Amino acid sequence: MTFFHKDERLETLGDRVLQATWAQFGGLAPNQIAMTWIVYDSPVFVNTGGAIRPEEFWQRSPRGFAYRGVENIYPASVVKLFYLVAAHEWLERGMISPSAELDRAMRDMIVDSSNDATGLVVDVLSGTTGGPELPPGPFETWKYQRNIVNRYFQSLNWSEFATINVNQKTWCDGPYGRERAFYGEDFDNRNMLTTNATAKLLHSVVGGVAVTPERSQSMMELMQRSLNPIDLEADAENQVVGFIGGGVPPVAKVWSKAGLMSRVRHDAAYVELPNLQPYLLVVFTEGKSHSANEEILPFVTQQINEAMQEI
């Protein structure tokens, strides 16, 4: 069971989007893209400022389409959404203390996708720090602590989270010492997400039911992207150009978190377009040449926008 339900019309339109994408980008193999697309029909019950109680929210099942939505894929910086939600949960429970420095790190982690900021957030969440390799006993304790974010998301008992792994920092040059040892010799303990899991987490934030309505709203504020060309030109790492936000008109509103490294290009976004129903879109692409291609995700988005006119 997923939080959305399949719909014959969306299946047809979703397949059409994928076929158009493969036709446009001939080198993109069927197993190098994954997508989850959620449509919010009227009356729209997300982005309401937390007007709907969680119990009622989760009784509502939007229409959705998924292609390879349950395939585990290295998420790059999309994982930062999970650390953001966890940080707000810890703060709400009093498990960690609020501070200006934590606020700065959470902001930089999402707005600028800072890996250094993410490292601090993961340390605060888990009570661990990086450093030299540890003896076996202390390392087992360290590993248990670092898995606290995994335990939290598993405790929600959401089927979409059954296979995900969210326990690693994000890196520029890569991990060293105990951090490298924690990955495993063949990097088998690296972060892994599915587009369905990412879509459900984003759905909960946009719905105002992630931790509390107020905290969901503060997360939304960090994720909102400016589509102003002047702002985009001033920020080379704007998470819009080459991503979902690059495929919508300037009058749209976009809340998103992108992921990019040498082998993947991903994005997870909630989009509002004038005179159309809002939608949520998560697209993961893999492959070195595709990660460098700034046209694929905007093209997929443009195809989704066209399909939304036929909903």
C-alpha cells in the first residue's frame, strides 16, 4: 500500500511523459530514471498552513503515478529533507536544544545544500562526530547512535520507508576515518531512498503534518525557490536551473530539494501553477552523462505541466 492510489488516466499520462523523455534523450535507459507524480485534485488539502488534522490528512489518498518508485537509489542531497524533518522532531521533543547555530546549519543545508552544514546536523541528531577509526567496541556504540534517524523513520511504520537508509553525511571529497569505515568496504551502507519514500515525506511536509503544522511551515519556507532570473543568475547552485524548477514558468511557485553528484541528478518538488491543480514530483536520474545534463529534469517537468492541463 502507498499513500497515493493509482488512476487509469494518470497511468496513461505518466507513461506518455516517460516515452517522450526516452525519445528526447536516447541515451537514458529505462533503469536510469525513477519517478513519482502526485496530483492534488480539488478541494486541495495541502499547503493549507496546517488546517487539516493528521488523522484526517492521512485518510485522504491523492491520485499518483510511479515508475520504479520502490527502487533504492543513492539520493545525494535529497536526503537532507529527511535530516530536516528529524531535526524538527528532535527539537519538538526536547531531545536537542535550539540554537542559532543549529538554525543556521538547517537553513544552509536546505537553501544552499551545504554539505558542511549537513554534517553538523547529522552530528547533532546522533550525538556522534567524525574522526579517526575507532576500536570495535566504541565503534559499535557509535554506529548504533548514528542509526537513530533510521530508527525514527522506521518507527513511523510507513511501508514506503521499509527499505530506505538515512544515516550518512553528505560529502564533497568523501568520508575518512570512522565515517569511511561506517560506509562498509564496498559502500553498502550508503544512503538509499526511493522516489515513493521521498514523495511521502514531502507530502507530509506540504500537508502540514510533519512534526507540527508550525514546523512544517518553517520547513516549507526553507524549500521555497525563487524563479526570478536575477536571483538564479546570482546563485550558480540555485537548485532550479537543471532541475524541476527549470521546467516551470516564472509565475509558478516551487518548493524543492535537489540532489546532484557525479553519477546522479535528482529533485523532489511541490509545484503550484496558475489555473492548474498543484502537484508533487520526484524524479531521480542515474548515469554520469545524465547527471551532467541540465535538460532532462526540466523536460520531464514540462511534459508533466502539459499533462496537468489534461487532468
